[in-house]
Amino acid sequence: MPFEIQAWDDVVEIARLTNKIPLLIRCFRGLVPGVSNIRLSQMKAVLEVACGPGVWMQEFAHVHQHIEVTGIDTRATMVYQARERFKEQHLSDASALLVSSYTKQLPFDDASFDLVSMQFVSLLVRVQEWDSLLKECQRVLRPGGIIRITEYELAQSNAPAHEQWSQLCWQAHKHLGTSPSFSHRFLGWFCELEPLVTAIGFQECASLPHVVNYAYGTPYHEAWMRDFNLQVSKYLPLMIEIGLIGAEQSVLLQQRIQQEMNLPHFHAIQFFLTVLGKKVPLSHLK
């Protein structure tokens, strides 16, 4: 099966991201984890890679009204939704562009942005394409500019259907070539991201971990359960198409996941990692 993200159900994904992004901002305690408000106040232009329906950009634009924020996405539906969102919110300094690829030359001049932000692009970019992606991010960043990458790892829980879902996600990533892991227990990006960013030439690189407890009764449980149901609805058709699970089995699995998450003894945590790096100022290259 060719790697074709355009065929995935963007309607479900728009609903999921509209729910998930504000939730993650609360969980991470900020729009750009690890970057101070003082540093953000000095910026003029920000780029989000794989901006989706523009939810993160909307939040960013409301908080940092002096900064021009631009998003790119390869999905026309997402770009349309982002533009409509900005229009409705009267966000004149926010814009979204449709691009054919994240790994080919982006439609921006060198040194155009102070920050390049991307979240969960491992869902959209093959392992061997990351080098090209990061080089383009470096090119469009101004000297001293910051790259921010946030990725996720498979959840852990005490629930059998939940764990089966994690294994299906790992298998799907391996099928699509978007996981560097040799172990079925991990997607593998947590140990790869900072070395990748460092190898491209970014300096002052750092990793910032995040852990979200969404067990039954915790503050994040209800919102996380909504997100999980949308996530399963979105990706199960893909898993059926590539032969990881049958149609009847998928219906039963989704029902079991919902039942498990509503049990008082349901326990689960989700891991995330933010990696930061700074582009070397030209003076450092002399």
C-alpha cells in the first residue's frame, strides 16, 4: 500500500485535534514547552509544520498577538479548516499554506522564522525523511532561532484492549515506515530525536519529558477518553485496510476499549517528549 495520508479520514482527525491540542497545552503547561515567555516575546515569526486545522496556531496567536504565525500542511481539508478558523477568530497574523511535502524545499526564504514548531509529525513522515525535514527547518530558521519537536510514545495501562491497541499502533507505524524501533514495546523516537537534531547542527539541544496520567477519576480522564475514542475511530479503518485487524474484530475492540476506560480501576499513562535546539548564529561559524 503506498504511503498516502490524504486518504485518511480528515473529518475525524479535525474533531480529534480540536479536542486534543488545548488538552495538551494544559498538560504541558504552555504552548511551547521549554521556551520562556521572555524569549517568545522577542520573536516576530513562527512556523508550524503539519498544522492540521490550526488549533495550536489559534491558541498561539491569541496569546502572542505581536507574532506572525504561519502553518503548513499537506492535506487540503486541514488547510481549509485552518483558514476558516482564522477568519472566524479575526486572526489577521495567522495563515495556512498547502504544501506537497514536508521534506522537500518549503516555500519560504532562508532565515524567515524565529521558531519552527511541530507536534507528532512522526505520524506523517517516514524515518528516512527526517534528515531532509530537519535540514529544511534549519534553513528557514533565523540564526539563533529555535526548533521545537514534540512526539509521543505508546501508552501503558492495566487494560488488555488498551494494550492491544498500543500494539496495533506499533504495527501500523512499522508498516508505514514511521517508527525506527526494533521493539514492539516502543515507537522509538524518544531516543532518536535529540541525536537527530544534534546531528543536523543545532546547538543547546535538550529533551523535556511529559507524563500524563489519564486513569479513571483523574482530571484528564474524561477529555482523554474522548480523544482516545476519536483516535480509534480514525485509525481502525487504516489498520483494517493494511490487514492488521478484521472489520468485526475492530468493532469489538473499540467497544472493549470504551468499556475498560469507564471502569473505576482503569489506570493508564501517556508519555511525550519535547526536543529543543537552537540554530547556530552565523558568527559561530567563522
